[in-house]
Amino acid sequence: MATGNQSTGPIRRWELAAGALPSWMGSIRFRLTLIYSVVLFGLAMLVVGAIYAGLARSLSDEQIYKTYPAVWVNEFGEIVAIGEKQIRDHAREIEHQANQRALETYRTYSFATLLGLFGASLGVGWVVSGRVLRPIGHITAVAREIQATDLGRRIRLDGPPDELKDLADTFDEMLDRIQEGFDEQRRFIHEASHELRNPLAVMRTNLEVTLADPAAPPEELRHTLEVCERSTDRMTRLVDDLLLYARRGSTARVTEPVDLSAIAREGALEFRAPADARGLGIVLDLSGPVVVIADRHALRQALANLLANAVRLAPEGSKVTISTGVDGPWAWLAVSDEGPGIAPENQSRVFQRFFRGDEDDASSSGRSGLGLTIVRQIAESHGGTVRLVSQLGVGSTFAIWLPVGAPGG
């Protein structure tokens, strides 16, 4: 325990010391200023030191005097000869003292200049770093003003195309995507609440009418219960599809090689019983193995949604065809029926959320309006698409197109 306290003690003391400093000393502006000043001061010291070393060496190597024999008269009037060596020694001493004095003066002025340079660099660094970091302050201010309910603000930073402008532009693009997501979420919640409110309103109206008549006959009570049962079935299907629709955009898919022909056979077996109950025949038109890289469960769900629509809409005695094939780099899985077809004005709307065609049509009862939307979502999440070919009175064909052997996104 003591060892652990000793090892964390210095770190803790450093944190306490850092917390005791003024807030502005912990800013990136102060750190940039300090780094700039220290680097400039270090470079200046290197330059001054190099000049000092070169000057000292030059002064020590250079001889700036010449010596000659000389005579002088002493106080007794005698002529005394001075040797060349004595003069040379005396001159060398004088030169050494002069060099030392020059070097000391150079050091004094150099240190004063370095201290002044360090102080000036702090001021210049503070101003320059403030100008450089001003866009970051603008980005921070805008980010603080933006809330989840108000995503209309953008940074729109002006200036040259540098790193800060790239950061601001990236932030704006992220806000655009977030706003699109929030708008899409609001639309989805509005549409989902509207779709859930409709069957609830039907149930409430029928129950109020029936309960208002104390002598309601059993037939009317049974009719009300049947209406409530259909409404609850529709709500259950809608809730299930809502969960599936939301889950497809949030959960990770497990991709693997998948044979579309095998998926078609599995779908045919799964819907054989409901097709037989309506007197329909399920026909397979397969072109051998058609392999794509995809989520097997997702493709089975997409095929099941298409088959559920075809089995519900196809007239008795007709057939539903499941086909597969390859066209260049694309593979397709299609479901065709001989039902009433889809009007041209509705063909572009069938993949929209909660679109169910004719609300008065009995075939729309119990439908959530999300089946084809989920099919499109699955196809697009695999890098593919879904296409529709339909003719009134002839039937409809829905085809899922996927890249052959390509990873599913």
C-alpha cells in the first residue's frame, strides 16, 4: 500500500499544483506562447554562444602588436637598453587584459539582449497565438450556441483553406448530417404516431357506439369485437415492423456468401402453406447458384415481405413466381404475381413509409405500410436497389438487385 502511495504521490501533487494555477495559464494560447518563447530563446542562446566562442578563439589566436628594441634614460641620466622580450611580454599582458574586457562586455550586453528578447517574444507570441487561435474561439462559441432543438446555426468560417477552415467545414458537414437525422426522426415519429392513432381511433369509436346502446344485439357486439381484433392485429404488425425498421439501421450485419437460389427455395417452403390456403401456386424459376456477399437473415426478411404481399394480393388460382439470375456484375432476386397491379401514379410511392395504396381496399387491412420500405432499406444497405415493374390487371414484379460477390457495405 505504501509503494502505491509513493508512486502516485508526485502525480497527485502535480495535479494539485496545476489546479492551483490561474485558468489562463492552462490554455493552449499560453502554452503556444511559452513554447514559441522558449524555442526562440534557445535559438538565440545558440547563436550568441557560437558568436562568443568564435570571437574568443579569434582574439586568442590573433597577434595585434609588434615589438622593437628600445632605450630609455633613467632618473640618473643613464641610458638603459630594453630587450625585445621584455617589451613583448608587457604588450601581451596588455592585449590579454583588453581581450578579457571585450569578452566581458560582450557577455553583459548579450545576456541583457537575451532577457529582453525573451520578454518581447512572450508578448509577440501571446498576440500572434491569439490571432491564430481566434477561429477556434469562433468555432467554440457557435458550438455552445447550438442545441439539439436548434441545429440551424453553422460556423461558415472565412479565410484561406487551412487546417482550421477544414475543421470548421467538417463540423458544418457533421451538423448537416445530424440535422438531417433529427428531421428524419421527427418525420418518422409523426408518421408512426399517426399510423398508431388510426386503429386506436377505430377501436374507440366502435366501442363507444356499442357501449352507448345497453340493448345492443349479440351480432353488433361480435362485429365490434371483430373490428377491435383487426385493429389490434394491425397495431401489432405495425409495432413489429417499426422495431425491425429501426433495428436495421442500428445493428451490425453479419455478411457471408449467400446463394440467392437457396434463399428462394427457403422462401417457397415457408409460404407454401398460406399459398395453398388461397389456392395459389408458388413457382421457382432459378438460374443455378447466384452468390452474393450479404446478410442471410436480412435477405430472407426482404423476400418474406415480398412474398407476403404477393400471396395476399394474388387472385385465387393464380401463381406466384420466385426467380433469380445474374446480369453482368449484378444479381437479382424477384417475386412476380398475377394480382391487380399498381397504378402508375402509385409506383413511385409504394416504397414510402406507411403507404398502403387504397385504404378502403380490404387487402390493406392488417398491413403496416413498412414492408416494402424495409425491403428497400435492406437492398440499399447491401449496395443494391429494388425495382418495380407493374401493370394494372396483369400483375407486379419486385426485383432486388445486388452486386455479385461484393461486400454488403
